[in-house]
Amino acid sequence: MTPKNNIIIGVVVALLVAASYNVEANPIEFAEGLPNLGIVLEELLLVEPKHVPVALWAMFETVQMAFIGTAVGIAIALPLSLLAARNLNSKYVYAPIRALLAAIRTFPSILWAILFVIMVGLGPFAGVLAIIMYTVGFVAKLQYEVIETIDADPMDAASSIGVSKWQLIRYVVIPESASHLLGQVLYMFDYNLRQTSILGLVGAGGIGFYIINYIKFFEYGKAAIFMIVVLITVLIVDWTSVKIRDKYIVKSQHGMEVTAKLN
Amino acid sequence: MTRAPLPSLISTLKIIQINDISASYDSKSLVLDHVNLSIDRGTNYAIVGPSGSGKSTLLKLMNGMMIPSSGTIKIDYVAPNMKDKKFKKMMHTIGYIPQNLGLVKNITVLENVLIGSLPRLNKIQSFFKRFPEDEITEAKKIIKQVGLSGKEERKSYMLSGGEKRRVAIARAFMQKPTILLADEIVSELDRATAKEIMNLIADAQKRINLTAIMIHHDMKLALEYANRVAVIKGGHKILEIGVEGDTIVDFQTGDMTTEEIMSMYSDDSEK
């Protein structure tokens, strides 16, 4: 431990204490509040089982919203990513597209949801639109970064045959970047599902709408049932995407490793 | 009275003429420094030299990916330039295999080979990936020629180093090439495999009047297959020799002996 490190640690600790004081973050209150969770647990046991199908139905709606949002968002993001890639376009094309994408990304999805609730009214459609916007902003960025890092060699080989730009995209750029797309689709769906679960807080549909209302009326037991459904669904989706990843993505990378040794 | 037919420009012996060209990437140091070359139609022309000597640049000048900073280069009397419409048409029949081969990893052997036929497709066919039957038949025939039959549907990342080179050659053959430019495509292979690959190209040269310009690392291999060998060092052509069978028949420039040339590369040749 050098004196310099001690000073840094001292400063960080001091900032931590000062900031905690400012935001009234008090560990003692946290400890005292723990038994309150017992109330939730108690109420959970008192909830009638008839609420479970409602929760499942609300979750099904949420999954569908996330699905539409992810699918449509990716469909819009992919052409944009081709336009935003620096190795395929001139500055006058990619710069404005990138600026637009950056602007879309500055809003978290919950803010998009508020905006769309104002536009199209309360309900799941506003949530779907919010998820689409968020997905477009992120997938387009992830994908243009992939496109920019694809191997220049196949591009050189194809363009020296004199193929058109469209052919270059169709036969080289898309196949070379597609292997990363599956991972991004899985990640995005996973992420969007969690997002959609809370969009109901601002009235944009989905299971979050039920949760926020139960909490408002102090029906913690019912709210807990719905939260448990969210938790289980997210775990299932997580587990499924790990399986898909193992099957398709890890395998193909393993394949590349083997051929690399042969070279 | 019969008049001799007018000489057709295209049928002239020289297919590539390089006149006093210099090239550089950053306008400070020259990668190629006043190089002259002329290549006869149908030759197997080898370019040999240490790494960084400007060999690859020479190929990039020939397929129009680079333009020289001074001097002239003509392929069938057209100056190579990717952005030039006339030359872009010629590029359809100039096969270029970069050092790392430039295969698309995640598509099959057949699809990689079909890339060579893309310039012959119309917009609708290429949009829907609808290759005409005869192109597919042709591609399969070429795949068989290069010794990869049965592997048409294999993803190209699953192939061995030698097989990948065969795919790259098949893609170039699919272009119905008049010129083949190949950048050190056999350098990393063991000698037996390298010879198999070289034989494929030699066979094609006999079949169609193909001009092959190949960069080599291995002088022995170059002397074995080439009709002419140019040695490039530090951006200069230090030597050019003509080869017939086992004998060197023509010394163009430079004053090195065969033994000296051989010894320059003997360390690398015994892989």
C-alpha cells in the first residue's frame, strides 16, 4: 500500500459518507426495515389462488410486447446499421445516421414510454413503441460496430471481382456479421423483457401496470405474486437463451478454434 | 492482293505493361521505386522478395485497388482503377486471391465459389440469391476440378488450410479469368500441399490461356512453376529471370548468380 493509494481510498470513503448523508442513505434504517418484508410474505400466503392466472396472463402480454418490440426494432436497426458503418459509406451518409442513433439512445426506454403514452394513450402499444425505439438505438450501434470490425480481406476479394455495393453487402457483409446477430437478438430480448415488465409503471401496459397499482393500494401480497411471476419468467428466458447460445454460438466459435490450429 | 490483317490490340503478347511506376501509402516513403515489368499472355509470372519489399503493392496496382503515384500501368491497354467504369468491367475476369484468401467464413464452399459469378447476375437474381442453374453446375464442376467434390455444403471455416486455398482458387476460376493474381497463397503450406495447389493453377493455365501472377516466399517453388521470376527488394526490381525447365534462360537485370539467389531463400524453402 503506497501513501498515494491510501489517499485515494480515504477520498473515496469520504465522498461515500458525504453522498450517503446527502441522499439520506442510512444502513440502520435498512436493517430496521428488514422485518417489513415479513409483512409481504405474510400477505403473500393470504392471496387467493385465483390471482395467479391473472398474473400469468399479464406476463404473457408482457412477453408478447417484448417480442414485438425486439423483432420490429431489430428489423429497423439492421438497415440503419448498414448505413451507419464507416467502412461501407461516405461521411455524409454515416454521420447523420449515427447522430440520430445516438439521440435515440440518450432516452432510457421508460422515458420513451412516457412520450408514447402521451402520443398514443395508455396501454401496451405505447410500451411496444418504447421498446422498438430502445432496440433500434442499441442494436443498430452494436451491429454497425460488428460490421466495422469484419475482416477486410473478404471485402477486398469480392470488390476486386467488381461486384456491386449491394452484392458486397448481400454476399459478404451480412454473412460475415450475422454470426454476432443471434447473440444480440437473445441479449436484446432478455433485456427488453425486463424493461417491458416495468413499463407499466408509467401506464404503458404489461405486468408492471398491475404491480404498481397493487402497491399503490398497499396490496403487497398480490404485488408479490406478480413479481414472482416476472422473476420465474425471466429465469426461464435466461436459461433458454443460455441453451441457444451454447448450441449455436459457442459451437461455431469452437469450430473456428479447431480450424485455426490446422492452419 | 491480300493485305495483312490489322493487328488486334487485345491479341498482343503483352497483357500487363508496367512502366516506371512508383507507389506509396503515405506520400513520404516509396513502397515501389521506379519499377518496370512486362508480362506475356499465358505466363506464370512469379514475384519473389522479402516481406515489406512491395510485392503485395504490385498486385494491388494490377487489380486497381491502388493507383500508382507516378508511372503507368496498363492491363490490356487499360489503366487499372477500381473507380473507372471500363476497368471495373475488366475486373470481372481478373481473379485476385489476397494473402488471407478472403473467404466468407460463415457460408458454404459452393456459395463462396458462386461469389465469382456475381458480376454475371442481374439485379433481381442477386437480390434473391437466385443463381442460374448453369452457374451452379459450373461452380460444382470447378469445385470438382479443384478436388473438393462432396464438400460443396461445408461451411468454409471448417476447412483445412489447403482446402481453403482450393476454394479461393475455385472462386477465381468461377470468374472465367484471363488473369489470376495470387498473394503468397501457398507460403504457409507444407511442400506437398503447396505443389498440389500449384499444379491446379498450372493445369488451368494449359486449359484456358490464363496469365498467373503469383507472389511467392519460396524461390525454389517459384523456379519450379514459373516461366519468369522477378525479385523485388526494397521497392526495386533487382532481378528478372526467364526459366525453361531446369535452366535459367534469360537474365534481365541485376548481377546475382543463381546460387546467390537460391541461398537468399533456401532457409525458408525446406519447410
